[in-house]
Amino acid sequence: MTGSLKFVDHSIEDFAMQVTYNPSEGTGKVVYNLSLVKNEDLEYAISILKDAYKTGVSVSGLVRVSSSGEKVFDYIVPKGLTAICTVCSTTFDGLLIHRGVPLNPIGGGVVEIENRAPIRFTHIILYEHTTIDPLQVLISQKITSVNNVMRKGSGNILANIREFHMEAEPLVGSVLDELSNSSFTGILEVGMPNVPLLGVPVSPQFVGIAAVGGTNPMAAIRESGRPVQMQAMKGLMDISEMVEIRDY
């Protein structure tokens, strides 16, 4: 007998509840994505991660790099490959939930950027209707242009959206204030009550909030023709095990 299907919205909620990250103190656990690149592509990957952080298309500057044969918890990095762990935007959902913010994850998609400002979602996959992370699916469709956004300020990036009850705006505001002084840079845009955000409708009395996708740097690497394997929401990691990308 097989287990029941687990849709992404439930996975997000499960991981978010386990987040202990404290942006003010710089401590605690975050949700991480794990990506694999060829050893010979590591230097290029690091340069992309640096550019992604500088230009605001990544969630955070925190990374963990593990060589072939090393373990990332119970996962052993395969021969010829290097693992790069980055912060997943589900960490943000965890911060909101732990502050008591009524939150609904909506979906992940592709956002059109023009002159470094988000315009609209051009594609979106709703979390409640998929068992596979939407951004992993969309990367495979080759419809991003993250490198163009980093270099020229216009193009298509990966992003996700959630909604919170409008009465929780002060709580959300306090979280955003804390994040402004941390290495977490992933907030794309906050909407208005009852008003669609970047073209995505929200529930009555709710406010949309969009964040950049944690796998944008990997999409940029793949755009260059270099192979990347990705697993979103791989698990939880204490940020003491990660370092700032600028230190590489």
C-alpha cells in the first residue's frame, strides 16, 4: 500500500513550522535547497551566486558548499559533483507563521522584471495542485532570463507568492524590518488588501506578498548551458553551518 500524495502547500507548512531562524540574532535553522554542479563549474557557480546576491535575485547570501564524497546530513555528494546549499524562501513563511501571521502559500512562478521592478507573473503553478516544487518545473521549461535581470535589469526570474490576513500587517511589517538588517534579501513586493499582486488574485481580506525564488542562481547557471541538479526544500540547516557568499 502506497502513501498518500503530499502536495507542495503541505510540505511548505511542514518545513515552515520547523524554522527557528532569528534574523536579529543571526541564529537558528533555515529551510535549504540543495543543488549539484560539476566540479569544474564551481568557480563559475560561485561568481553567479555573488552576482545574484548583489542584484537581489537570490533569497540570501548564505551558502554551504560541499565537495564530492562529503556528507550533507544523510546525503553523500556524488563523485565529480559539488553540492551547493542555499536558503529557501520557505524560511520567510516560517518567520511569519511563528509570529502568528495567518498565512496561505499560493504558488510559484515566473515574474517579468523591467528596469529592476517586478511587473507581473507570466506563469504560475499553484502549490495546492502540485506535488513537485513549481520552480523546479519552470526551470526545466527554459523560460527564465535571470542573467539578463542581473546584468541589464530586465527579464524573467523565478518567484513565489503567499497571502496573509490584512489584520496581521503590523506583524508582517515587524518581520520585514528585522530582515532589512539581515542577509535575507528575498522580498520582491508587498500588495494591498483585496488587491491582486503582480496579477495574482488574493482571498478576501488578505494581502499578497511575493518573494524571489531561492533557485534563481541555479536557473542562471543553467541558462549558460551548464548542467545543474536541484532539490528544493531539501531540509533544515543551522545557519552556523553556512557562510556568506562574499567570503568565497
